[in-house]
Amino acid sequence: LAGGIGVFVYVTQKDRHPGTQLPYDPAKKTIVILGSGWGATSLLKTLDTSEYNVVIISPKNYFLFTPLLPSVAVGTLSPKAILQPTRYLARHKARAVTVIEAEAKEIDPFNKTVTFEDDTEIKGEVSHTTIPYDYLVHAVGAEVQTFGIPGVQEKACFMKELADAEIMQRRFKDCIESAAFPGQDDTEIDRLLHIVIVGGGPTGIEVSGEIHDFLEDDLKAWYPELAGRIRISLVEALPSVLPMFSKQLIEYTESTFKESKIDILTKTMVKEVKDKSVVLQMPDKSIKEVPCGMVVWAGGNKGRKITQDLMAKYPSVQTNRRGLSVDDHLRLAGADGSIFAIGDCTSTSYAPTAQVASQQGAYLARVFAQMAKKTTLEEKLNQMEGSIPTVTNAEAKDRLSSEIEATKKSIANIKFRPFYYSHQGSLAYIGSDKAIADLPFANGNIASAGVATFLFWRSAYLSTLFSLRNRTLVANDWIITKIFGRDLSR
Ligand code: FAD
Ligand code: NAD
């Protein structure tokens, strides 16, 4: 056993220090990737960097596995378990990849440059710079859509970034400790223990389910006098939650939430978030102010400023408010073919999901490999054609001509196929060790729900995690939480 562990440690340590990586090569084209999320990471993972210089710029120096973010928000998983430092991935590449922790501020598509700013707290003398690119991959994702509703930005918690999950966890624990404060009156206890989640999309549903689990598994034991008074309300403007799932799964979720005492308020719109309440427009259009301790906002996506600014450079083409328009090869519409856009920052016919972004990233890696191959063949062809006049021997000339023809054929055979999305199904955790799944099968869909689906959900996400390190950390946290419960300290 000790020998086995030794080999394992040796292999992983060795892995962390690649022998030799090719250095930056000014003769190669430079790809600048903006972002380190699903799209960018999938691209980087698959990309053959021997043919390009690659620079990755992101304000986060890690990849965040978003599907398990709500589990971090209630302490089932530790933050580190779902993060993968971008440099870990870059260390395996054939040519050294430049990873820059910075926020891209401006793209100049006409001079082909990107300007970015140091995003860290402690800044050096230089914190703002501009670099050129040959190809740019815009994969900056999206930010939370607040629709400009008063109070949302300042007073609600979000569930998009790692920091959001940490803020939510802290506020939730604050609400419980304040409710437990000696002498707190009943009305105030009920207010503090009322959690309102806005948005009946998958994010809102998963957050509600996770909070419910925290309540059932841990809070009931540690705060028996308060746990029964905790209320979770899910507010959704549309007539139903989870519109992307099949009808029977929507009904299953609604009935599970009913059993879990999570109130679903459909056809109800949040109009304002106040310090101690949320203002709702009810289905009959009446306005109701509901006291609450915390609001979690999961109202959907909106384009980031850098994306809106890029759209503004092509006002006659980039008119879709949902995000960047791309052609079926993921090239930015209106641009000269040097900019690609993938993931949540685009407006395509697909839903903004990790599945789409990662397939788009992997597709682009193949496109870049084809472009490199084409360039190499074209250079070879130019060289051969240039050398024809210098060849006098008839036999050698024939050989060269047939080699030229073969190279031309190889170039013509390089076909850039359009991006094709293969939907692998939709999965969501709904709490109480239950999940729902809509899986494509033959010409239709299989809908599955319950505890077995929950085990499938867990194994599917465990295998989707990018590294063995993350899989180990997540599996370990699940076991620790099962045995010892969630950590209540703040
Ligand atoms: P992101 O993954 O958001 O990455 C964007 C990257 O760009 C980040 O690294 C960010 O730091 C960086 N960035 C931001 N601004 C700049 C800038 N100015 N310059 C440079 N870099 C910048 N989808 C599923 O398919 N299945 C799921 O189960 C699922 N669960 C989810 C759960 C939650 C809680 C959330 C919030 C989303 C979930 N999604 C899921 C959706 C999925 O996370 C997104 O569709 C996916 O992250 C989109 O990938 P992306 O690469 O476009 O953007
Ligand atoms: P969403 O856009 O899917 O849902 C947001 C919901 O908020 C909408 O139903 C909208 O009607 C509602 N809403 C907006 N403003 C409101 C208001 N003022 N009052 C009441 N309701 C309001 O957003 P999401 O759930 O964050 O998901 C974003 C994307 O990420 C989606 O494409 C989703 O498929 C994907 N995602 C997938 C999973 C999964 O597959 N398990 C999990 C999370 C997110």
C-alpha cells in the first residue's frame, strides 16, 4: 500500500513540474483568451499550444465549477473543492501559456489589441497595459440580470461567483444567530428566518433545495427552537418554475418543494428589495411587502460591460440585446474573422449553459488545430512553388509537381465544419437527496426524478469535474458532511 501511495505521490508531483515547455515564439500567431470559465477552460484543455502562443486573461486565476456552487453556499462543499487554478491546466501544455490575472477593459478589433487592468488588491507600478493579438477568444460569461429593480444590486445576495456563495452563507448564518439573540421578539425572529429566493430557473431551485437540506440535516439539531420557524419562499414571475424541464419534472419539483415546506409563488414579480423586506407584485397585480431576513437573487443573465462595448463597435450587426451574435463557426458577426465568442456572452439558439460553453471551447480548439495545419501546408506549398524555377532535373521537377498537387489536395481537404451542439440532457438538484433529469433518448426525452437520479446527478458532476484533485476534494467533502454535518462557524 505504501508503495502504491508513493507511486501516486510521485506521479502527481512529477506532473506538477513539466520537464520542458516550448517558449514564446514570435513566429507563431498569438491567441488571447478572455475568461477562465467553462468555455475558456474547455478550449485551453483541448488546444494544441505547440502551434500558437497563448495568453489567458481573467480576473479570476481559476476555473469555477458552477453546478456545485449552491453546495458551497450552505457549506456542504468547501470552496477549494470546486476551483481549479488555471495555471494547473496550463502546466500540461506543449508551449508555456501566459496566465494573467486581470480584467479586460477594452478590445480594439481594428488594431487587434486588448487593454487590461490588474485586478488584485495590491498593485505594482504597472497595473494597466495593452497587448496585441492575432486571434481573440471572447469567453467572459455574463453577469446577473437585475433589470434595474431598486435595491437588488445593493441588498440581495447573488449566486454566480464564488464570493456570492460565501456572502450568502455568511448572511444566512447571521440571520440565524440574530434570531437566536436573547430577547429577540417573535415578529423579528420570523422576519430574520424568512429566506426569499427570486427566480424559478435552475439556480433558484438548486439554492432553495440546498438551504432546505441545511435546515433539515443540521439546523434542526443545532437550533431546535428556531429551525421549525425558518421559511423559504421561491418567487417566480412566470406561471411555472423550470420552464426548460418537461411538465412532469416541473410537477415533481413543485410537489417535492411542497413536502419540503418551500413556498413557490408563481406569477409573482419582485418590484423592490428593501433592508428588511421584499416588495412583491402578486398575481392579481396587488402590491405586498413581505418581511424577510435575506433575499437571494437568481434572476438570469445579462451581458458584461466589455461585451456591450464590443457590440457597440459593430452597431449595425450586433443588435441582439441578449449578447454577441456569432456565425455558425463562432466568429463574431461583423468582425474580420479574428474574433471568436463562446459561452454565456453570446446570443445563440442554445440556452446559456456550461454544456454549450464547454462544447464550444472544445470545438474552437479543433478549429485552431485545423487553421495551424492549413498555415503549415500553405507555407510548404509557397516554398515548393518558389523552388520550381531552380529545379532543372526533369525527374525532380515531376516529383516536386506531384508533391505540390498532393499538398494542394490536403489543403482543399481541410474543411471547417460549423459548430454542432450535442445536448446531453438537463440535470438539477432539488433538495432532500432528490434530483431531476431530462435526458435525450432516441427521438425523445426520458424524464427521471428522485433519489436514484440524485445519485446519477452526483456521479455525473463528479466525473465532469476537470481534475482528479477536484474529484477527490468533492467526494471527501460529501463524506465529511454526511458523517459530521456542515460547519456552522463563521
Ligand atoms: P463563465 O463560466 O461564467 O466564465 C466567464 C469567465 O470570464 C470567468 O472566468 C470570469 O472571471 C471571466 N471574466 C469576467 N469578466 C472578464 C473580463 N472583463 N476580462 C476577462 N475575463 C473576464 N450549466 C449547466 O450546463 N449545468 C449546470 O448544472 C449548471 N449549473 C449552474 C449553477 C449555477 C449556480 C450557475 C450560476 C450557473 C450554472 N450553469 C450550469 C450555467 C453555467 O455556469 C454557465 O452557462 C457557464 O459558466 C458559461 O460559461 P462561460 O465560459 O461562458 O462563462
Ligand atoms: P434563468 O434565466 O434560467 O431564470 C431566472 C428566472 O428569474 C426566470 O424564470 C425569470 O422569470 C425570473 N425572474 C426574473 N426577474 C424576476 C422578478 N423580478 N421577479 C420574479 N422572478 C423573476 O436563470 P438561472 O436560473 O440563473 O440560469 C441561468 C442559466 O444557467 C440558464 O441557462 C440555466 O439553464 C443555466 N443553469 C443550469 C443549471 C442546471 O442545469 N442544473 C443550474 C443553474 C443554471
